[in-house]
Amino acid sequence: MIKRCLFPAAGYGTRFLPATKAMPKEMLPILTKPLIQYGVEEAMEAGCDIMAIITGRGKRAITDHFDISYELEHQIQGSSKESMLTDIRNIIDKCTFTYTRQNEMKGLGDAIYKGKVLVGSSAPFAVVLADDLCVNPDGDGILTQMVKLYEKYKCCIVATMEVPKEEVHKYGVIEGKAMEDGVFMVSNMIEKPDNDKAPSNLAVIGRYILTPDIFEMIQNTKPGKNGELQITDALCSQAKKGMVLAYKFKGKRFDCGSVDGFVEATNYFYELEKKKEE
Ligand code: UTP
């Protein structure tokens, strides 16, 4: 069973300035729910109940969000607004939240390595990048799909999706051999390749299942693209030494780290809510 989920959330969210000057990007709301809460709910659905969050300076709102606000509880007790806190109360009841800080933005690989003290080195864990908002209206959430796949193969898994060839330079891109429908054995991974040098158009998005030996791989990885410690490079070493799978998930992903994706997600959830009301 995968019980722990790591949320690297130390980034500055510069694409959302000035909104993210004093507020974490992960707390930007899609309708009334902050991005990171969508991620936590997806992790809970997949069976996780320990949420390990990598924060940084100016991110205290995340810690406060996953805690009880006694004044607020008192204020709205018995009012019609109480139901608006049902979901977050349920999360706080069922999950344990742990935190550590990444003091310097040295890359996603470094952020995940910082999480070792939180997730330990004896069991596999999930990783969710909250700015990738994923939904699957037709069935299991993306992380649940990946956990099921993990139970079969017991190795690191990255979520991937096909992107247009001219957009591959924004992603980690995999090269691999098809094993079964939507599952590829990774032979190579490149972080943000030039469009004409990408090995495929299968791009890695912000969902991972990692086995604890990834920490050793990260330790032995040198800074890569943009001078940052890239999880893509550590996973590439892992793929060459052992086994890493790329999974073409079922569902939809919104890149809420970009303004376009954020607006798209807002419209999607707004339409969904409107349909529910009808
Ligand atoms: P991004 O590069 O998309 O996030 O990293 P960012 O840097 O906050 O965004 P911009 O480009 O400035 O707008 C993807 C995810 O990895 C985390 C980020 O918080 C984000 O969730 N991350 C990245 C870290 O926690 N630490 C790092 O050193 C790098």
C-alpha cells in the first residue's frame, strides 16, 4: 500500500506574479478550492493518508489551510456556510500533514530529496505537483490508476500524456517500449529537449510513484537543465539500471502553473458545478 504522498510546493510561481508575491501558487483557487486541496483529495482517493509537503518562504498559508481555524469554526457554526467546510474538515480528520522546507530552489529533484525525512526510505511513495490539476470524470483518479499499476509492477512510474511536437520543450520527455496498453518501459528520459531532438511526444506530468532507491539516484545526479537537480535525470539513471514505467493516464490534466491552463481549469469546473445545479 502507498500511504505517503509528497507535494513539492516550494516554487515561486513567478508566472502568477503579482498574485504569488505573498501567496503560494498552490493556494490559488479553482472556484472555491485551492489547487493543493485538489491534489490532496486525489491522493486520499488513491489510499494515501500521510501528506508530506515541501514548502518554502512565504508558504505558511498552506500549513494553516490544513489545520483547524477555531475562530472561523465558531463564527459559522450553525450557519448555511458550514457545509462549505465539510471537505476540508474531512481531510484534516483523516490525514496527517508533515512539512519541511526547501531553503533554496534547486530543482524538483532536490525538492523530492528534501522529502526523504518525511516519507522515509522504506516504502514507495507518491508525488503530486499541485499545479498540475488532474481529473478523470469517467473513473479512477490519475493517482489511483498509478497505484493500481504499481501493485502489478512494483517500480517507479511516471504519468505521461501526448503533447503536440512543438510543445515538447516544456516537459520531461520519455523514450520507451510499449509493454501493454498505455504502459511503456522507459529507456531514456530527457528534460525539456529541443523540439526537434525529443525522442517522442510523450511528456511527463506532475504525478509519480517512486521507490525509495530514487533518493540514492538523486544523490548521484548532477545539476542538469537550467542548473537544477532534475528528477527526470535521476529517473533516467533508474530506468537504465532497473525499471521505470511511463503510464499514459486516463483523464485530463490542466497546467495550472500557467495562466491559460488555470483559466481552462476554472471554466471546466465552473461548467461542472453549473451542470450539477441543473
Ligand atoms: P515549476 O517550475 O512549474 O514551478 O515547478 P514554479 O517555479 O513555482 O513556477 P514558475 O515557473 O516560477 O511560475 C513544478 C513544481 O515543482 C515545485 C514547484 O513548487 C511546482 O509545484 N518545485 C520546483 C519545488 O518545490 N522546488 C524546486 O526547486 C522546483
